Amino acid sequence: MTRSTQLAMEPPAPPADAPEEEGVQAAPSASGRNRHLAAMAESFLYALAGMALLLVLWWLGGRLVESNPRMFAFADFAPGPTFARLFEMLGSGEAAEMTAPSLYRVGFGLAWAVAVGVPMGILIGWFGPVGKLTNIPFQFLRMISPLSWMPIAVMAFTTWDGAIVFLIGIAAVWPVLFSTAAGLKRVDPSWFKVARNLGARPWHMLFTIILPAISQDILTGVRLALGVAWIVLVPAEYLGVTSGLGYSINDARDTLEYDRLAATVVIIGIIGFGLDFLCQRAIARLSWHRED
Amino acid sequence: MKGAHIKATGISHTYRRGATKALDGIDLEIQPGEAIALIGRSGCGKSTLLHILSGLSQASEGTVYVDGALVTGPSPSRVMMFQAPSLYPWMTVEQNVAVGLKFNGRMREAKTRVPEMLELVELGSYAKRNVQDLSGGQQQRVALARSLVLNPQILFLDEPLSALDAFTRHALQRDIRRIAAEMGITLVLVTHDINEAVMMADRALVMKANPGRFSAEVAIPIEGDRAPSSHEFAIAKAALVEAYEGAAGLTMAETAAPDRLTSATDPAPARVRAIK
Ligand SMILES: Nc1ncnc2c1ncn2[C@@H]1O[C@H](COP(=O)(O)OP(=O)(O)OP(=O)(O)O)[C@@H](O)[C@H]1O
Ligand SMILES: [Mg+2]
């Protein structure tokens, strides 16, 4: 429609009592809820089948290793011995004992990453020149493998724990920082204009508008960061420390306890998956974005 | 009457990335409580002028005085509404309405003031709803309540109704005019809908582009409720169409002088005053 025809158009005369827009949200119907349940059951079945497939492959691998005389020593990697050892470790508290220090290190590393990444990301997203100034240096630093800071970290920190937390932090800071900055750049500028017009002070702008507006981007960054941190954790724990999941893997290898090694790998997978799941749920709960 | 008086002199504006002047030597005076429509084709500088009058932007040249005080920045006493409601989707309806009170340290008033505003825009029962569950018209009503909560003296409207269907738009046009009159608010409305200008304004200023200037002024002296079917409405509209065509240099097919107007001793030209 061209502008001139739009101008010439006469709106139909409204009835004496102009219609009021009615509530738009219809209650979800029973059939809709059933369809939702069916979809959930289906995806659960797929997940179950996928995990079963993984187990079968593992078991087949175990059988192959067992039947090969040159690899017979590694037979404990098979699911049977692994799960037997895993339940033993869970029962004796050994599993919890080696997980706690790792969770503590990842927790602190992530906390540092958020404490540095979120404010820095907001500065970058808010002040154009800061973004332009830091863009290339940060892209450069981001591409350096976090583990290559290891010698420096070991020298710079008096404790092994400190060095590991630093390595995790430096690995996890980038997803948080970039996600925060990108989220802020995507925010509808008219939200800021309205706030400015209504007399918002800088702290109102930050806490009432910016942070809620980009909360989902921050959490998505944290979720990515958690994934990276969990990956960096194990190699970081290979050195120095005498606790944690990475150390346990190394230790099991040295003592040739392959069932313990495999059980530790399973624990790492389960906890990583669990943490990521929690993150995902937190995002879904805190999000104000509508799916439809 | 508590609406504010606006006086702008010699307003010119060139955008940093703009090749030509978006506005060139605009002079404008608006009386307290008056309702003004700025009308003109796309790109003639209506939004630019509105931003400058509200203080959200600074003009390259010229000054704006509101009630004798120089405008140097935005103020909660001069509130702008946009085409999009721009509500905060993480807040409920009442939180959105109260946000101005929060920014000005007046949350204590929220308990009485917010329900009052929601009644005013006829959304009393929607206080706890998330704004994303509302229709476009309802959202624009919430934006209106949010704009009014601080008792502004001037309301600037930048085509806030253009995305709505005809019925909803008409209801809001009437309601905004009524509320502004009741609260004594000065209304400055940007639109390219001639019906909307006749519906809401006491006076329309027609703008032309390149550079943005006023080309004509049309008085719309209709008392009381305005019905598009009334004779007065048709006369005012014809006058505005003529002024608009003059500014835009085009003819609008179906609005050109309907027969019933010729009987009215042709009063339209008398109301149009060419500027410069
Ligand atoms: N940020 C900007 N940078 C450069 N030029 C701009 C900018 N904003 C607007 N302009 C130009 O200034 C002129 C006036 O723009 P403005 O937005 O005020 O028009 P308008 O009358 O509100 O149009 P519309 O009816 O489409 O909203 C236009 O020619 C436009 O191209
Ligand atoms: Mg505009």
C-alpha cells in the first residue's frame, strides 16, 4: 500500500461503544497438554535409546579388548567392572571426596569469570570506543589455549589451587564476556530512550533495564563457560594437586586400576551433564523471553 | 491549566551522517493545553522535530523553551511515546507503569497512583499480567499509563497508533484526547494519517521535506466529541487534505472535494494559512 492510498483511506466508523481488545491468552486445552506430554515422552525415549546404544558400543569395545591377548590388561575398562567399581566408590564416599575439590575449583573459577566478564562485557557493549579498542586484543587473547598459561599460573600463584582456579577463570571469562557484550548490543534502544525520558539515573539504567534485559545472554554465557571450565578442569588437575577428578584419573592410571579410571570418567560425564542441565533449567526459569 | 507552553525558535538540524538539513529554520509556538498535529510525508523531519522539542536530541541550531525555561535534555515532565510501545517485557503491567515513579524515588505513591493510571486507560484488571500477554492496543495503553504516571505537562506522540487496527486506533485516539484534555496536558502528535490529525488536534502543522519546514497551518476548531461522520470533521479534513497535497505536490484520489462539501460555502480555504 502506498502512503497516499493509506492517507486517503477512511477507517470504518466505529460502533457507539468501541470494542475493547479482549484477553488474548487462551487456557491451554486438554488435547494440547496431552500432545505436550506425548512429545516429552517421545524425547525421553529417544534419550534412553541413545544412552543404551552408547552402553552397547562400550560393552562391544570391552569384549573386543578382552578377546585380544595383547590388550587383555585393559579389560577393566568394560562396563561391568567400571560400574561395579563406581558403586563401590559411591558407597565408600570416595566419589564425593574426589568431586568436592573439583567443584570448588570450577565454582571459584566461574565466579571470577562472571565477576570480570559481566562488567567488562557491559562496558564493551555500552561504550562504543571501549568495544572498538578491546575487540582485537580480546579476540587475540581468546584464541590462546587456557592451558598454555599453566607455567605462568604456577609461577604467579603460591598455591596449586590458586593456579587451577586462575586457569579455569581465564578459560571461562571469554564466553561470559562476549555473550554479555553481544546481548547488550542487541537490546532495543528505545528501552533506553524511554528510561532516559522518565528520569532514569545510571544505576537505574544498569539494574532496572540493562541487567534484566540481558540476563538470558549472561546465563547463556555462563552455561558455555561452565562447559569450557569443566573441560579445562581435568588437565589442570593433572599437575601439582593431590585431589580432584583430574588427579584421580592420573592416579588410577599410575596404579593400573583401570576400573577406577573408567568410573572416574563416568563421574566426570555425569556431573558435567548434570551441571549443564541445571544451567539450562535456570535459564528457562529466569528467562522472560517467550518461545512462541 | 497546567499544560506547558512551548516556544521553539530557529530550529535547524543536520544529522552527522545526513547529507542535507533534516530541519531548516523552524519556528513554533504551542499554547498550554493545546493539541498540535505535525503532519507530512515520510522523511520530512517530524520525528526529528519531536525529539528536539522533547529534549531527547539537541538541535544543531535554535532553541526550545518550555514555560520559559531552556530545554537542554529530556525530563519526566515531557514524555514521548513511540510507534512501538517499548514496554519492559520482564515486568508486569503494574511494574511497567510504576517504572517512572521508581526512577524518581517516588515508589511510595505507586500503591495509589498505578491503579489510578490503569483505571484511566481501562486496564484495571490487568495489573499483574505480563505485558507480553497483551494485545498491541493494550500494550500501547500500558505505555500511555506509564507516560502519565509522573503527571507530565507535555505528551509527545510519535505515531504511537499507526501499527493498530482501525477500531483500536479510533478508540485510543478518542481516549488520549480526552485524557489530555482532562489532565490539561499539551499534546504534540506526529502522524501521517489525516484522519488522526483531525480526530485529535486543535491545530495541524503541515510539513514538507528537503529541508524540513512548515508549509501550512490548519485550524481544527471542533468542539466536543469528534465523529468522522460529522460535517465539521469532513470540512476540517478537506482543508487538511488540501494543505497536505500542496506540501507534498500530489493529489489524493478519493478525498478530492466530495460533493457535500461544495454546499458548505467553501469554508476550507479560510482555515488554511500558508507559512512563508
Ligand atoms: N540518525 C539519522 N542519521 C542521518 N539522517 C537521519 C537520521 N534520522 C533521520 N534522518 C534523516 O532526516 C530526515 C528526517 O527524518 P525523520 O525521521 O525526522 O522523518 P519523519 O518525518 O519522522 O519520517 P517518518 O514519517 O517516516 O517517520 C530524513 O531525510 C532522514 O533520512
Ligand atoms: Mg518518524
